[in-house]
Amino acid sequence: MTVEPTNRGPVQPSQTGKPNVAKVGNRPDTEKKAAPAIPGNVADKVEFSAAAQELHELTGAERIDANTLPAERLHEILKRVSDGFYDRPEVIEETARRVAEDI
């Protein structure tokens, strides 16, 4: 099933100072909701708690550089993911066993 939006343009701010209202159907009992404001420049932000930062320092965890895996190995892993290799019960069990050893 494919759902095609009726309005493909960006949300425009209201010229009247009133919030934009999404128009849903022609039924009088259909609830209308204000469209969310969409700022021009949106940036995601992540903040780690003090406890998470302390745990990071205690475990000696280092940032993993994206270039630590050779391209061949990365492609092999991505192929296995797309082929469902890691969804097999024996692979899941082996992964769980190895993680349990580290706990």
C-alpha cells in the first residue's frame, strides 16, 4: 500500500497569527489539530548523564573510529545483516552466550 500526501510543500507559518490547522476530511465531527512548528535550522543534541559519563570513564570505553574496520570486512558484515544471518537462532544464542561471559 502506498500513501501519497496531498500537500508536498513545506508547512507555511500562519499569516493571521493563529496556529495552522491541519484540514482532515470534510466531516464536521473530524477533530482538527494544529500543525507543529518547524524551525528553519534544526540540530539534534545529545546529553549524557553524569552517571553515564562516570561509567564511560570507569570502563575505559573509547570512541570507536568508523575507519577501524577494513572496507572488505564492513561489506561482509552488511551483507550478512541484509541476508538475515544474524537472525538465525544459533547466532542469537552464541551472541547471548558471549555477552553473558562479559557480565
